Amino acid sequence: MADPRTRPLSRVKPATIFSAVTIGAVAASVGMVGPVVAAPDYPSWSDVQNAKNNEATKKAEIAKLTGFLDSLRATADAAMRESMVAAEAWRVNQEQLTEATEREKSLKSQQATAAKKAETSKMRAGLLASHLARSGGQDMSINLFLQGDGADDLLRQLGAASKLSAQSQEIYSDAIQDSNTAASLAEQATAAATERQRLAALAQTKLDAANATAQVAVNAYDTEQRKSDELYAQLALLRDSTAELERARIEGERAEEAANNPPPVVPPITPPAGGGTGGGSTPKPTTPPTTPTTPPVTPPVKPPVTPPVDPPVVPPVTPPTNASAVEQAISFAQAQLGKRYQLGGAGPDVWDCSGLTMKAYGSAGVGIGSHGATAQYVTMRNQNKLVPFSDRQRGDLIFWEDGPGDVYHVAIYLGNGRILEAPNENAPVREYFIWGMGDVMSYVGRPS
């Protein structure tokens, strides 16, 4: 049975193919290189053949081969995990960059409108000053007030005037307020532009890190595949079976182990700041309660003692499931099976994890948040659509995290411990068992 993670060679972009030396340098640049360790002492075919002649030796050799296979898988999985974490960091950055760009555009538009309004207010104030100057017999030029700093000086002079009618006072106040508003918006627009530029520069850094870790994962996966083929064949020799059967047996054991080790139940986590809103409302900071003034102390009158009564247990409210929307989303996702993974992919021929889930539920008219696992988790949380992992149902969104609230992957649950996902560069869109239980979040999203 072929490994369901098999990656076609055509999936690796020419621009991202590096030599083995470059891979090491890239890994070092993203902090993935640990202490240098000696290459594993894999058994030779003669070692395996000799071990088969003695039952105890054969048993030990089988354990040894299985250990090598587990080690190869662990190395490949660790590299894959780092790649997925880096990919989500880039997606979060893209979400932030989009929001910053929209904020800058909005502020510039508001500032332009405010500047025009402030200019009109200054003209009205200038006309008022001209009128006051004529009525007061002073030789004041209106041009002084309408050009350069003269208009600002005028506003200060008007503010100091002792006798202004209510209408004149309103003109003065409006001019001051409009001028301050325009100046404030100009400052905000400048700050927004600076933030947008910072995020744009950071985007390239995040993309470079994502590409680098992706290539490290490809390299680790290729090593696993190349060596595990021989190890499975050696296991088959010891057990008088076939390499395909040995692979299927070990994959089945891994899936069973994952199913028997669900994530611990913890309260829903709030992702770190800057994780994107994903279409949900941004939670507002909680205002600390005000400590009331202590009233005079009056000796209390002791009431009759009544035995305590336990309040009734109210079960948590589970969002109802819209079966038709769920099946439409799954049907859409299944139609993408076998299509290749690409960071930022949202169809029609390439996908990443959150692009697939977003479009799948979008095909059913259900919004789950923007393009990012973090954004989609936040949306489910903000819409009160999180349910315990133990209550998962077909169509739920399963999330993986790299530490509390640091979401990095999302997939659609199919039932019976299976998921549908766009995992990483090493595999196309696939149906697979729930992997990485240590990272699976204890709450799933129920979009519909």
C-alpha cells in the first residue's frame, strides 16, 4: 500500500529546489539545525538474513527496524510541522498587511475630506476676521489670514476676541475643530503608512522562512521515503510478508495510536495579538471593575440556616448542524483530492489548508473567516461555534496549534477519525487520519 503522503516530483517549484548544501544553510538560517549527529547504523541485507535464522535475533532485528522507521517519520514530521508553522506565520502577516493597507487607504481618504472641510472653515473665519477688521477700523488684509500661517494666527486671534456673537463663535470653533481633525488624521495616515511599509517588508522575510522550512521538509520527506522503502522490504523478509503489507500495518498502528490519544480538554484559547480577525469581531479589552466605596458596617442579622441546594446542571449549548451545508462543503473538498499544495493557494488547481476550508464552506454559502487557520479559529470562537473535540461531528473544523493559541493548521473532519486536508508540500489534497494529536486543539469549529 502506497504511503498516502506521496509527493509527485512536479510539485516542487524549480525556484525552490536547492542543493543539499544549500538546504543545510537554509535550515540554519531559520533555526532548524541542531547538534550534528552520526548517521544511523542501518542494518545490511546480510544482517537481516542472518537474524532470520534465530527467533530471538529476528525479534530484536524487527524492533530495530521499526525503531528506524519511527525515527525517520519523527524527523520528517518535525520538519513538516515547522514548515506548516512558518506557512501560517506568513498567512497571518498577509492578513495584517491587508488590514493595514485598507486602514491607510481609509485614513488618507478621511484626511483628504477633512483637509477640504478645514480649508472651507478657514475661509469662513477669514471672512469673519475681515468683517471684524473693517468694523473695528483696523487695516487688516484678508489675504494674510487665508495664506500660510496667517490663517492659523487668525484663529488664535479670534479666540482671544472678547466680543464675538454666537454665530461668530461657532465659526471660530468649527474652524479650530476642523483644523485639529485634519491634522490628527494626517498623523494617523502617516503612522498607518509606516506600519503598512513595515508589514510589507516583513512579508518577504516571512515568505523566505516559509519557503526555506518547506524545502527542509521536502528534503526530510525524501530521505524518509528513500530509506523506509528498504526498511519495509527488510521487515517483509523477516516476517515473510510484503513491503506493502508492512507499510500498511505500521501506518494502521500509527492511526490507531492517534485515535486513542485525544487532546486534553482545555478552555478555548485566544490567539496572540495580530493573529487576524478572520471576519469575526475583534474582542474588546475588558474594563477592570470599579471598587465601590465601602458603606458603614452594620452588624448583620443572622438569617435561619437553610441547607444549600445545588444549582441544576445546564449542559453546554452545541450549535446545530446544517447537514446539507456540511455535505456540500465536503463534496467540494473531495472534488479537490489529488490537487497539489501551494502556500496561499485557494483554487482552482492549487490549495493550502485554510484556502481549501474557506472555499469548501464558501461553496455552501457559509463564511468561516478569511484565508488563514488562525483567522478561521478566531471566527469560530467569536461566533460561539466552538465545541469540544470529544463531540466532533462530520464537517467540523479541526485545528492544530504550536503552543497555546498559536494556530497553524486546519482540516475538515470526515468522521471515524479521518480528515480531509491540504497538508503541505509533501502531499496533495488528501483524506488521512488525524495526525499530530499532541498539537490538535481541544475544541473544533462547527461552521454550520
